[in-house]
Amino acid sequence: MPMINEVVFLKLGGSLITDKDAAYTPRLDTLKNLALEIKTVLDSAPALSLILGHGSGSFGHVAAKKYGTREGLPLRLPPNSPNLGGVSQNGDWEYWQGFAEVRYQAAELNRFVVQALLEAGIPALPFPPSASMISDNRKVIHHNVETIRRALSAGLLPVVQGDVAFDESLGGTILSTEDVFAFLAEQFPVSRILLAGIEAGVWEDFPARNRLLKEIQLSRYDEALKGAIKGSVSADVTGGMKAKVEEMFALIQKNAGLTAQIFSAEEPGALARALRGENVGTLLTP
């Protein structure tokens, strides 16, 4: 099997590929254009190994907020019951109904994403976390990454997503794309993580949007800057901008040489430039 030398993780944010203020509404033209940009880069850089992830936007987040899916279902087992792997035998059927609904909606959006990629000529193959990952307090502890490794070696584009997952401590939860990336970063030699959304980058004065931070160094990420960076204005149960910045810095600390970029992919060509290594948006460095 060919050795995988370097991997780039790319996330298409939910706010980019859906209308986050209109439930269950994909941005089909945007998906088409993004897929074409990815195709152009892959054709010009055949050695690039890419793992694509995407958020749930107005699909999964609506049901997730309604049912509190990410918060989980605490175990309610008799003291002498055997360990049931985090799944409550007594059950809370409203919670599990919501769990299943979130999975259904996440799958619906995933089909739109994969369809756009296939129509652009990219052999995309989905790897839904709900079918293969188990977490503990939202940290992935089990996943057979060999299937993704083989997909990369075969020249396929693995597609992961924000999705529900069974959780040892919470019963069930939602893993964000960043949660999935955090696990995959331990399994693959990732060099860059690209987070494509609708914001030009990280704003020091959100929502005024007058001062864009071109670069944030982990060593200078102090309390004043933490307080200035705000979250998201839309319903996002997996956290907003501040959470994403801190998740990326946690990965940068663990992975030598890793950088991350947060940028808007709404401008034509921005995604392609970022994939080619240009500094677009806000660059996060050690």
C-alpha cells in the first residue's frame, strides 16, 4: 500500500454550505462551485492527500438544539448493572428519537455534498461517524481508520462530517467535524487544517467586523484576545468561532508543524488558493 506522506484536512462549514437561518436548506450553487475548485486543485496536485469534512448547518443543528442531543443522556442504570457501553437500557425515547432524527438530517446534507463532488468528477466516499466511531465525553476512542487509509491510497476522497455518536459517558452525543479531525490528526500525518466558512477569518471585534486578525500565534493567545473573539450568531450546538480557534490550538500543540486557517470560501477562488498553500483569512500558528 502506498505511503501517505502528508494529509490536509478541509472542513466546509455548515454556514457555508447551508442557509443556517432557514431549516434544511442547502446552498446547492455554492456546493457546486466549491466542488469544482477542489477538483481543479486535485487535478493540478495529484500528490495531495485530502480528507474532507463538513458541518451540519441548518440540517443537523435544528433537531440537535430541539432535543439537546450533544449534551447526551446520562446513564441511569441500577448500581449492580453490567457496563452497557454508555447506552442506557432504561432509555429516554425522546432523546433517542432526536438522536435518530439528527442522524437522518446529517445524512441528507451529506448526500448533497457527496453528489456535488461526484458531479465534479471527484470520487468521494462518505465515512459517517455514527456508523463507525465511539466516543467518551466527545473524544473519539474507537474507529477503524484503516478504511480511510485505504480510500486515500486508492485515490478516493474520504468525506467525514459532524454527526451523532454513541458515547461511553454521555450515552449519545454529537461529534463536530473538529472532534473527528482531532482523532484523525492522531492517525495521519496532517500538515494543515483548513476551516472554510462565511467569515473572512477571525475578527477581533465581531460582530462589527472592522479588525481582521491575519495571524494568531498560540504563544500570544492571551486572555484579552480570548475575550475579544466571539462565538456564532446562528444556532450552532457544537460551538462558535472562539471554540474553533481553541480546538485548533489544542491540535497545534499536539502536532509539531501543524497550522490551521480560518477563512471565507464564498469569494471565488479562495478555497483553491487555500488548498494550494496561500495564506487566506486567519492563520493559526504555534
